[in-house]
Amino acid sequence: MQAESSQLEPTPSQPPPLEQTTPRLSPVAASLLRTLFTLLIALLMGALVMWVSGKDPLQAYRALLQTSLGSRTAVANSLLAATPILFTAMAAAVAFRAGIFNVGAEGSLYLGGFAAAWVGFTFTDLPAWLILPLAFLAAGLVGGLWCYFPAVLRSRLQVDELVTTILLNYVAILFTEYLVNGPFLVPGVANAMSPQVVPAARLPRLMPPSQLNASFLLALAAALVMIYLMTRSKLGYEIRMVGDNPQFARWSGINVAGVIERVMVIGGILGGLAGAGQVLGVHYRFIAGFSSGLAFTGMTVALLVRNSPVGALLAALLFGMLRSGSATMEIMTDVPRDLIRVLEATIIFFAAIEFGSLLWRRRRER
Amino acid sequence: MTYLFMQSITKRFPGVTANDGVDLSVERGSIHALLGENGAGKSTLMRILYGMYAPDHGRIFLEGREIRIPNPRAAIQLGIGMVHQEFQLVPSLTVAENIALGYEPRRNGLVDRKTQRRQIEAILERFGFSLPLDKPIADLPVGIQQQVEIIKLLYRKAELLILDEPTSVLTPQEVEGLFAVLQTLREEGKTIIYITHKLREVKTICETATILRRGRVVGRLEVAAASEKELANLMVGEQVVDQVFPRSRQIGQERLVLKQVSALDDRGVPALREVNMTLRAGEIVGIAGVQGSGQSELVEVIGGLRPARGEIWLNGREVSRFSPRQRRQRGLAVIPEKRKEQGLNLATHIQENVISTRYYKPPFSGWLTLFTRPAEQFAGRILHEYNVAAPGVRSMVKNLSGGNQQKVITGREMIDHPEVLVAAYPTRGLDVGAAQFVREAMIGRRDQGGAVLLISADLDELFAVSDRILILYEGRIVGEKKPDETTFEEVGLYMTGHLHAG
């Protein structure tokens, strides 16, 4: 209706809104409820899909649970699958909370992964205590820088970060692919891989025979740091104010451009670390296309929990379970692992209600 | 013949009775003025007529038949149209697209552009308009945009047109144009309700007038038979004695100085033109002007939110290149114009709203961490000292009344005794008590040696609290008056560009 915007304008005769005193569900309880509801719907949808295609949903879910939590190794594998998602979920949550749509963590993940691999196969003489921090440092640096570029475009020139980061992801993915097919091609090995990193640059396994490795601990630490950052720190306050109402933040004297830049760079650093963790802990080399959308899984997680950092930590672990369980479930039952994608898609669908309001706010702010 | 009759309309909002048994009757084919000061209840009455509010009491008759108007769409179907102060146009669409928007003729489910064009051209011809139908709205001056709004109503077959302070955004030449348009509409048999608080316009264009004061009808008369003075007395009423504050006793050194400051508005059009002004300790300087004379840009330029040419000095130091925060650190505080958009974060509670200008300093935070205890105490102090009616410091700001929201902002900006306070429309939309509270807070700050720049649309307020009044017209300071040495009328002449200093 054409009258709506003027209805919202405060005018001398506009009424003060009623004071609201009705008790409500606490925000934490409400968001928990919403998350559980979304998950439940997703599981039901998955069951429906299986039932329609003539499979037994109960059996499949039992298998899923069994293979993700049923044994020490199963748990370890779930944590392994959760490791990169922890990083990327935090990257997505922090950006979303500031009202920023940073998809660039995927590109950072590739470039950071390659940087870590490069350190690992180039400085062959360094001891583990030096080469590992160096590799992660390089990964974080490259990942952060990669997102700094679109961040500056966004904060200084109002170039839409969603567009730039999506496009730059292709640049990063294809560039690393070129690197391992060209300058860093290993003769005699299947191409699209870098040389292996030296043994000193390989992260220790935590629970063999699972591939679970020390990068999980790093991811956990990073998640805790991010929880502190978003809930207790000055920057976290700034992020929340900018995300809620950038105009208010500006009028209050908060450096909105600076907050946006920091948020995007933090996302890039986390992406880079995620890549390094996969390279140094699982693959021991850079493999082209190794991520297949880990940053997007992180975004799904962040959407599911509506950017709550604690929620992101828990949901990332849950997604790890789903991912690792689905692989074995496929073997044990005849339910394909793509079912898990159905679950994730359903989650995205329901979380999209939040997603939509986020996009709406982005538009209004311009 | 009476076209519209609104009978004893009453509308109450919490704390305010906006309309109290208001009668309004309008003849077909006439221009009827709805006259009154800001807050007299004109807009509420018209929003009721346009279906935006439901009245608590009262009936509405159109051509003798009682009608109900649940929403604006129903009003449009009844032939009632409204031109709002803020135009409801889509800047990127063309004039023709805007006119037909939402009411496009269709053929086979698609917009029938040929018919649409023919219909619009027929209307233009009948009413003697010429508009660039294919130009996007964004490229057109405000006066033309207003004409587009009017044509839009005619396209929707409006018989009764409500114009809400239509000249507040227009230049004098554009006002002439508008009046010509209104004459034509009247000759074509349309009925017009003209909301205004400008007497000259009433005398020029209207035949009859209903005058509102504080939600009641205080007069209904033939304009030709009444003098401007008579109208003014009805509108303003008796001066309320307790509204006048003692003037400043001690004026000190320069606190805020603007030298040759110019700035563009969001459209890139000059909004401030070489503004010079000086604000001293212990005085309140009021800025008067019709809406859109550069007030918003002035506040933004001083606050550091809009780039400008020229120099801005704060407490003896040039701050033209300083960020908003740096200016605040030099003693500036700003009560922004838009309470809910700029002044508050509605998504969070009072505590987080009141620390937004100081969270980064001790005792609110350390090197990295934000502490909650000091914030809680600070918010509690604001609730207490500024009489905010709220259950606690963790109450969501969106659940507070407008007055209490404004008190939260006022407290945040004033509790530290800023040397320079810029207050943009700080009492807009507040009830009498809350408005008085905010005014007293500004007076208190002044008496303690603070410098206050008050931007207001309310002449009563400006006359009551200002020590000097500067008049802004088309981005220029065109006059400076002491309130005790001038009249509403004289300031009004400056505001409308009829008088210039020097």
C-alpha cells in the first residue's frame, strides 16, 4: 500500500506505542525451541523422502545414529567432520550478526589451505613446533587478506559484498586449481594435487584409527574465542549494534566501516585456518576442489541457530555427526548419503525465514 | 451541498487525546483548510478519514451516506485520496509508471501500457497539466513530484483530495504552481482538504476553514470574512504562561563555530549554502525553518555524518575532518532527528542503548572486554535521573512509549553534561509532560554553562526556550532574531523566504 511508509513516520499526532508488559519466553529458550523445531521438521522431511522411495526411515536413522555416535571411532569421525564446519560456522555467524553477507570464507579456505600446504612442502627442514604455527599463520594471513579486499570495497564504496565474495570464490578456487596443475604440478602423481607436506607439518592424530587430529582442538579453541568475542568483547558489542541498526551505530560514533572490515577479515582468517586444518590434518597436501562448499555448510549452521555463537558451536558438531554418519549409513543401509543433503536443504529452507529478513535489512540499510 | 461530514470524531492515544469530538464538514467543489499548529490533531483526523486509524467515537458521512473506512484502499475506492508530506513515489520508475502503480489497466493478465498511457494523457489534458511521463521520478524537482502525486490520485478517480502541508517542501515558485493546480481541480468539481499551519496560504487559496487546537475544533469560518489575525488567535490560542522559560543570564565563550559551511543532500543537491553561525556557552540557539530547509543536513554535518565544505570549530579546535566519535570526545552530544532509526537500537535493551557513545572507555570496558556491571549502573542512573518509565535496564527499548524512548536518548546524550548539545526535534511526537521534561533538561544544561543548538518545527517551543533564533531558508541562514523582539509572523516571513537579513 502506498500509505505504509508515512504510517511509520513519527509525527506530532502519532501515538506513543503501548508499553508492553506481557511476559515472554526468554530469548535463549525461544531460539533453542526454534532450532529444535527446524531440526525436527528436517528429520520428518527426510523420513518422508525415504518412505516415498520405499526405504525404512527408522532403520536409516538408527544406522545414522549408530555410525555417528555408536563407537569411539564413530565419535572421532564425527568430530573430524565437524572440524572445518566449526571454523566456517563461526565465520558465517560473526558476519551475519553484523548484517554482512560474507561468502568469501570459501575462497579463503582454498587459499589458506594452499598457503599451509606450501609452507609444509617448502620449508622442509623446520621442526614441527615451528612449521605448524608458521603454516597456520600463513593460512590465516592469506585467508584474512583475501576477504580484506571485498571488505574495503564494501565499507568504503558500498559495493555489495555478497556479489564480490561469490565471484572472488571462483577466482580463489580456480587459481589454486591452476597452481597445482601448473607451477606446483608433481610429476608422476595424479595431477590437481600439490606435493605432500613434510611429516613435521602433519598434525598429530588424536584417536587413531580415525583421522581426527589436532586441528579439531584448534577449531574448538577458535570457536571459544569467537564466542567470547561475540558476546563479551567490545568488538562484539559493536558488531551487534551495527548488525541491528547501522544508522544508530553511526550516530553513536561507532566506526561502522571498521567493524565491517574486521568482521569480514575475521571470517577470512577462520576460513584460512579451516583450510589449513584440512590440509595439515587430513590430506597432507593441497588437493584442488577439496572443500566442496564447507563455507556454505557453515552458513547453513549459522542460519539454523540464528547466528548465536554458542548455538553455532553445538550445531557444527551436529552437522559433523550427520556428515560422517551419512557416509557409513550409505554402506550399512541402502539409503544414499544424499539423504543428508536433503536434511540440510530442509534446514536451509526453514532457516531461510531468517535469511530473508537479513537480506531485507541489507537492502533497507543502503 | 455538504460532501463530507465527520461527526464528533474522538481518537485517544495513551496519554493524549488527539481528537476530541471533532466535527468537520466540507462542501463539494471547495477548498477547505484544516488549520492548526503541530500536534493540534490535524493529521490524526485525516488519517482517520484515509482509513489509517480507526476512530474511538464518531461517524463519517460521504454525500449523506454513512461510510466505514477500514483501510486506505477502502478510502481510495470511496474516492478519497491523500498526498502525504513524504511522497509515496518510486524514484526509479517513470512518472507514468508511478501514476498507475497498483492500478494498472490489464489485458490478458498483463499491464496494458497503451490504455494506461491514454488514460493518463486524458487526465493531464482535462486538468491542464504537462508532465514528462517517461522520465524517472528521481530526475524531477520536488514540485513536479508533488504534481505526480496529485495526478496519481486523480488517476484513481479521487473526488476528495487531502493535501498534508503541501507547501512545506516547495519553493515559492512551486507554491504558485501548486495553487494554480488547486484552482483547476476546484473548477473541475473536486473537493480539497488543505492541511496547513500557514495563514497566508489559507487566505490565498481556501474558502472555508476548520481550526483545531489541542484536538478540539475552536472555529469554523468563511475565510473571506476573517482576518489573518483572527485566524492566528484561534490557532495559537492564549499563550501558555508556564511555557516561557527565563532567558540566559550568562553567555560565555564560543563553543561551536561554523564558517562558510556548505553541503549536499542525499540527491546531490546543495542543502547547506555557506552557513555561518556561532554557538556560545550558556545559550540556546534555535533553528527555525520550513521542513527540508537544510536542518537534517546541518545536524549531520555538525555530527560528522555528512561531508561538508567549510570549517567547523568545536571548543576552539577545528574538527572539520573529525569522525563522529572524535567530535563527541571533544564535547559534542547529538540528539538525532529520527528517534527510532538513528537514536536507538530497537532490537536491544536500554542498557545497550545508553552505552553506545561511551562503551569503549573505562569503566565500561577494558582493553578487549565489555563489562556489564558499570553499564547496568549507568543505565539505572539514566532511568532514575531522567524519569524513564521502564521495568528495568534490560527492558527492550521497542516496548517503551515514544516519550520514554526519547528520555533514554536525552539521558544518554546529556547525563555527562556535554559542552555542546545539538538537539534535533527532541520533543517531536511527545505528550505535553514528556516534552516539558526534555525542554527543562535543555534549559538546565544551558544554565550550567552548556551550549545548546535546538532544531525544532515548533515555533512555540523555539520562542519559549531559545535565546536567539536563526532562520534557515533553502540552506541559508536568512535571519537572526531574539524571541522577545520578534513575532511568529515575522519569523514566519523569514521561514518562507519573504524576508532576508541585510
